[in-house]
Amino acid sequence: MYPTPAYEAGEVRPIKPANILASLPLPTTGEAFEQILHCRNLRIERIVSSPEPETTRYDQDQDEWILLMQGAASLEIAGDRVELGAGDYWFIPAHTPHRVLATSAEPRCVWLAVHLDPSDVQAE
């Protein structure tokens, strides 16, 4: 029920409705990151990939759940090649090496990435 204790304490603020596919940045190389929400141990980002992604290898302290909202992409996760299309999602545990290998030019890849503290994750 609203207002919650966290809201009353000023820890959580309501945000305005927005469309994740609107006003996309168009990076020429790499990716454009936009933080949508950061609350305690949770961070949500919109990521827009260029057709020429940087192949930076990530090894993050937080778990990451990714959803490819549009486009197609090839990733390397823990040494395995993974092909994703629009609507596909993947869970990447903390400290799992991963990187983007290739992304589609049209439509651009738009991702929703949810980062959270590993201690907060419960397997279903």
C-alpha cells in the first residue's frame, strides 16, 4: 500500500511514466547507457548498442539480468557464444565474464539491464 515506509523516509521517489523505446540515442560506436532507476541494491539501465560494439569484457560485482527489447545480438558469456533476439533474456551471475560480440544495425539493439546485489537473488 502507498505510501510505503521507504517512500515516507525519502528513500524511494515515484518517477514519471516513460517509454523505453522513445528518444533513443544513436551511438556510432560502443553503447549508450542511461540509468532509469537506482534504489538501494537495485539499478535498472537502458542500453542502446551501436552496430559496432566495443568488445569490452565485463566482470561485475553485481548480478545482471538482461532483456533484449529490440534487435539481435551475439554475446560471449563464460566462454560460450549466446545468440539473442528481441524478447530474449538472460541472467548473468556476479563475476561471470561476458561481452558483446555483435549487434544488429537495424533495428538498433535496445536492452533493459537490471543489476542487483547477489545476496538479494533467489532462484525460482
